Amino acid sequence: MKRMKLQRMVVSAVALGLLVAAHVAGAGEEIEREPVERWWISEAAALENQADLKADFDGNGFADLAVGAPWEDVGPAIDSAGALSAFYWNSNSSQPSSGDSWLQGATGSTFSESDDRFAEVLVAGDFNGDGVYDLAIGVPHEDLETQPDAGMVQVLYGLYGTGLTLTGNQYFHQDVSGIPGVLEEGDLFGYSLAAGDFDNDGYDDLAVGVPMEDWSTVVNAGMVHVFWGGSSGVDDGDQSFSQESLSLNGTAEHFDEFGRTLAVSDFNGDGYDDLAVGVPMEDIDTTENAGWVTLLFGTSGLISYDNAIVFQHSAGTGQSAEDNDRFGWAVAAVPAQSAAEDLIMTDGFESADTSGWSSTVP
């Protein structure tokens, strides 16, 4: 387990227009996007790509807000290093009562680097099972050793009566013990994040998308890592999935971008959280970049042989796959009226069918 020093600064509460993406968020493109308010959402960011997330980080029963400012400059020379803020509520007030802010390391140190875009992706989960939400922070553009944009993920833990704290903070990336893969330029480890209890042990687990991961000689095939939660927090021994995993639908191909987006819910209603993985550049037969979504179902964990795929031919969508639709560019799982839950996917390159459909197909 590795730890990284973060700088902590106390800031005063400020007036905010709060638009919340709860529990799951994914990194966006370098374009402006409008804020999105949904449960279990990926590939959604607030205005100017500031990630934001609402959860109870101090255990007082009131929701709090974590906000990423990935284009925050540090000092006069470190552009787009990124910053994270947290705002805490202790009443039903429209305004927070207090707040904190963090950078990567002391101002001007080697931990804050230009274009790292710290806190571009955020996801909350109770990784250590203490009843207080913790925060995982994606830094997909982190340079590591000599590899630009290799990417990393950091974790801050929530504490009763305090909020997010530096105590026990962790960081994860490829090419360390227990984590498959090597550091490579442009992998973007941490581009998407999701949290859910995939093994139903009472601890949230952390899913990390690496959409630009090369698989052997296959460029940008993509990979997803799953880190298990436990009483000590996130474990740095993980499980990984790609389209070359045993019995997983599909084959790793150039530029598939498996894991570009992630979403979590209990789609089949068995009490175990499941993971939806967007593969928006997947070719279907001769249809290029049509896209699909892979569903990995929870049991004692996530298992590759218990999976399904959904795409625009699937029942209920009323659409057909076409070149460059990029189905799965965004994914969101929402609570349903039945025991199982539903999954909404859009392609972003064709008018989306927002009616939704049941995860029981195919």
C-alpha cells in the first residue's frame, strides 16, 4: 500500500450552485460540458469539466460536496495542476458550514505538475466500512517516471466529525506490486471510476478504467482494474479485466477503449453490485466504432465468465448500430421500481433514446 503526501488548506464556505453527480463520475474530453444531475453516472462533469460529487464525508447525516478544479494553476508556473475542495453541511441550510481544499503536495513541489489535472474524476464510497464516505480521486494525466499521462488514483478517507482527512491517504498506479500492467505513455489510468460492493461483504470496492491501455501489440484496447475494499481501506492487490479475459465477450482490438466509462448498480437484483463497462469504439461485425456496453455481474467478486453485452440491436432500444455511433460513450444506472435496476446508455454521436430499457437483456 503506497501513500502520498497532500497539502491541506482550510477555506471559507462560499455560495455555490450545487449540481451533483452521485457516487460515480468519469473524466471528460477537453471541451465544455453542461452540468448533469443523475444517480450512478459516468462521463459527466460540471461546467468546464469540474468534477463534483455529493456524499456524507463526516458522518453527521448531512450530505457534503467534493468538487474538483482540474485546471487550477498552482503558483505562477504550474498550469492546470488541479485542486480538490470539500464543503460540509451540518444543518438543512442552503450553504455549507465549512470547507477544506487540497493540492498534490506543497505548492511548487514536484507533486504538483503542469497538466496533471488532479481531481478531474471523483467517486465516493465507503471503502473501509466505517459508515462514512471516502473519496477516490482520478488523476489520469499524471506523469509517472518518464511516462506522460500514465495516470494514477488517490484515496482520501472520511472521518466522523471531521470529514475528509489526509490520515491514511493512498495512491495507486500500474507497475507496482499487486497491480497488473506497466507504466506507459497515455494509458490514462483513472480516466473513469466507479464504486460498489461487488462481493457483498459490506465494503465498497473501487473500479478504475484505463481506456488507453495497450494489450500486447493492440493499441488502446483498454482495461479495468478492481481494487477490493476492507477494514483497512482499499487493497492494492486487484483484479483486472480486458476483452482478452477468460470468457469475456469480445476480443481486444485497436482503439476499442474498453473501460472509457463505468457505472454500478445491482442490475439482476441478487444483492451484489454489478459493473457496466462502456466500450464506445467497439466494432460490431463490419460496423466500425458502433460501441457496446459490457456487464460484469457481482458474486464473490466480479467474474469474467458471468457477463453480458448490450448494444443498439438489444431489445427495447429501437435503434440499430451504425458506423461511429460510439454507443456507451456515456453510461448511467438508475434505481428502478423493481428489485433489479436499469441502465441508460448514450452514444453522443446520434440522437439518444432516453426511454431506457431493462438490464435483463440480452
